[in-house]
Amino acid sequence: MLKVSFFGAFYAGYNVIALDADYKYALVAGGSLDNLWILSRETTIPVDVKTEYLKVAKDLGYNTSELVWVEHTK
């Protein structure tokens, strides 16, 4: 569980719900089913990690079809 401050006075809670053994990829959830992120130290996420994290998220009730996938081209 993390408590993150935005602009000093605004706080939000986040939960790391999946993490790989090398700390390269993390599945992070906000306080509701409206907030979900897959974080990566790399510019791409391996298919097996992506598949596993999407399954975890779906099993928890997240609508993963609404995720926005950012392409890192630089």
C-alpha cells in the first residue's frame, strides 16, 4: 500500500497488486475500479507479463478493455 501526495495537500492511496521478481513491472490499483496502471522500467512489456497482469486485473473486477496503452517511440 502506498500513500502518494500530489501538490502537497492532495493524497491518494494506491496498492501494488502484482510485481515481478526483478521489480521491472508492477500492476498498481487506485482506490476504486476506475484506476489501474501497469508500470514498466522498460519501454515495452513482455506479452507473458501483460497477459498475467491483465488476468489478475480482470479477476479483481477491472474493465481492462478501457486501458490506454502508451507507445514509447523515443
